[in-house]
Amino acid sequence: MPATFPDVLLVGGGVIGLSTALRLADIGIAVTVIDRQQVGREASWAGAGMLPPGDDATIPADDSPESRERYLRCLSNSLWPDLSARLLEQTGIDNGYRNCGAIEVADSADSLDQRLTEWKNEGINIERLTDRAAIDKYVPGLHDQFHKAVWLPDFCQARNPRHLKALRAACQLSGVEILEDISDLSLQANGSVVTATTGSRTLEAERICITAGSWTRQLLQPLHIELPIRPVRGQIVQLNLPQLPFRCVIEQGPRYLVPRPDGLILVGSTQEDVGFEKQTTNEGIAGLLDFAKSIVPQLSHAEVVGQWAGLRPGSPNGLPFLGRVDAFDNLYVGAGHFRSGLQMSPATAHLLARTLMNSGPALIVETHSTAS
């Protein structure tokens, strides 16, 4: 098989890899995406597609984790509408992007007040709900234990599988080469330059970017690079009711209910450090069903129509590693988004594309070498 020499090789075809590939293809860059299975079938596919609001006019000019999270969230928030419209026009696939709003509830008034302060400081549009009449306006069936909540009218959602399908189609229409079911890819170092091989094929590229989510650490280890990204299992259960009892997202801490227009409701999610075990468990699903009923009692009558698990790429602070790997001239990373891969994918693609083309800030991913 002949060698391929793209300008950029993206190793990992989830939402980060495909979004970055499309961004690069739009500016005339030759791109190859390679994946160990069908693209878009891991954590990107498994999520609930929640897109929280953000105001990019209030991003602090520092490099704190809070500022970096806000930058990726707020920039992505501004990019999602045009991206979704472009995908629909180019591919005919509706990714399910829509404004649905969200209600946040909490176990205590103190924790809710803390969230309110954070949102106000960021300039996010919110409405404080201080009695049941105000709450019932948005979720009439909310459990009667909740007497206060916060309404976020600019909260949106997308449907992960549809978005990945649209991204894949748009990439192919834009000339991106997609190589799937490649299970034997490995990276080799020749001095400060990295190449990739699979079977008899050499994939040399001017730049190689690892966008492989939870598998990023494994791919880098043969280069004696240790990046602290680990798989964190999240289980989701899918319910169905003949008529939706609510139409907005409901959040309580890290757990949520996400209604779809067709009557489906996603309930998530667990957060488990179990390595690369992706199976659902009876205990995990039962816990999610109990949670759903504790938020909206009517869901005790819902039919369970699906359940699955995904492996989120966890990082020490829940934020991704983005930029060039310090030990090599042509090796880059875009991974470690934890719970926010789909949400932050437009801004990540924007930032990675600029960095890969040396037209953006010189972001360096500092790593720990395992070489003796």
C-alpha cells in the first residue's frame, strides 16, 4: 500500500478529531483522520449533548483553569448555531441543535446561591425561581422537595449520534480522508519527529495530532511520554413516555435529565474509575432510575428503551490538553475534555487548527517522560 503524506494526521475520529479535520479542510489543508474503529463511536457518541450558555465578553485575561474552561465553553457557545446550520446545509443531516433551556436544582439553598453568583459574575442570563408557581411554569411535575431553582433560558442541546454523522459526512464532502477499523497503529520517534505506521502503510505527516480521547495516553506511552488522561465510565439510561412531562434540561449537580422532542429522555450519568470497562451495570442503571424518579416522580411510569456506557477522557482538572507536545516538533494533542468534549468541540477545533497551522498562540503540552 502506498505511503500517504497529508499535511495533518489526526489520530482519533471522535468529535474533537472530526471537528478539527473539518476546520482544517475549510482552509485548504490536506487532512487524514484515522481511528481504531468506526469514527464517532466512543464517548462522543455516548453523551447527552448538553450545551450550557456562556458569554465570551466576560472571559478573564489569565491562564487559570476557570478562565480556560470559560474560554472553551463561551467560544463554543457562540460557534454552535452557525456550525449546525452549515452541517444541515452541506449534508442534509439535522444534528438536533436547539435551544431548550434548563432548570438547575440543588440539595441546599447554599449550593444554589453559589451557582447563582458564578452565573451572575459571568453575565449569563438567569432567572431565580423562588416558589413552586415559578418552578411549575417550566417543570410542573418536579418533585415537591424542590422549592427553589434557577432557570437558564439560553441552555441548548444537540443529539450526539446525529452530530457525529453530520460531521463525518461534511468531512468527506470536504475532502478529508477517513481511515477506519485500523487497530494496529503505532507511533515512532525519529529524533524530534514522529511518524505513524499501520501494517505496511506509513503515515508520515507534517503534523500529527492525537485526538483519541481516553486512548491518548496509551498511544503516547511508546514515545516515553506520560500524559495523565484516564478513562472514566459514564452510564446513561434512555426512557420513553407517550407525552413529555417537561421540555427543558434538568440538572442536579453532575446528574441530569435531557428530554428529546420525540419523547425520549436521557438520564445520566454515573462517574466511575473502572479502567476500560465500558459495560453498563445493574447497579448503575438502577441508581439512574432512582435519580430520575427523585426529580420527576412521573418518570416512574416511563419505559426503559435503551442503556449504554461511554468512557470519558478524564484529566486532573477536567480540562483538555491542547497544543504541541514539548518533546517533539510535529506532535500535538487535543484530548482530555472529560465531560465536555461535544460541548467544547467547536472552540477546540478552532484553537487546534490555528495552533497546527502556526497561526495561533504557541500552546505547549508539558509532559512527563518515562524514559529511564
